[in-house]
Amino acid sequence: MGEPDEAQLAISRFGGSLKRARKNAGLTQEQLAVEADISPITLSKLENGRSVPTLQAFVRLAQALSTTPNDLLTWDKLDRSGDPMRTDLVEGLDGLSTEWQDAISQIVVLAGKKR
């Protein structure tokens, strides 16, 4: 088995961006699926890079997350706060796999709850 091709990497990146945008919005998969009028199974497949959304589903997901389709595609690259430290963190996460990004995200969420 060779390395993933460019298309598969893009699908995986989109899935990670979608998952982080959903978590940032404070939604469960079930809640987002209802808002975007897609099945939770489909949403899970999208977030895990095992499926590609239809154009209609893609637009509905962006609307349900109160963002634009373009922002949803580039979620990981956006600095949503203007905070230089946050910008450095976002740029540092760019080179990590989705699994590492998810692990770090969970640590940050847990640390935030301990404040």
C-alpha cells in the first residue's frame, strides 16, 4: 500500500476541519447532522475522511456551522481571534496528522474545563 494521493489527503484534511469546526461550535455529530439535514453516519464518514459531501450537503454544513463554505475548507488555517499565540498554535498544528490534532484538541478542552 503506497502513500495516500493528493485527493485522499484533501478529503482527510476536510474531515478534520469539519470535525474541529463542529466541536468549536459546541455541537455533537447528531446535532450537526440534524441541522445540516444529513445522517449522523454520513457526518461520521465525512469527519473521518471516508466520504465526500455532495455540494448541497457541503453548503448545508457550512450554514449549520454559521460559516462560509470557503472557511469550512480552510478552517485550520484561520486565525479566529487575532491572538498571536493562537496563530502560532494553529500554524504549529498544520503539520500534524488529524489524530495528533484531535489529541491536542482534547487536552486543550480538558485544560479549559479545569480553570
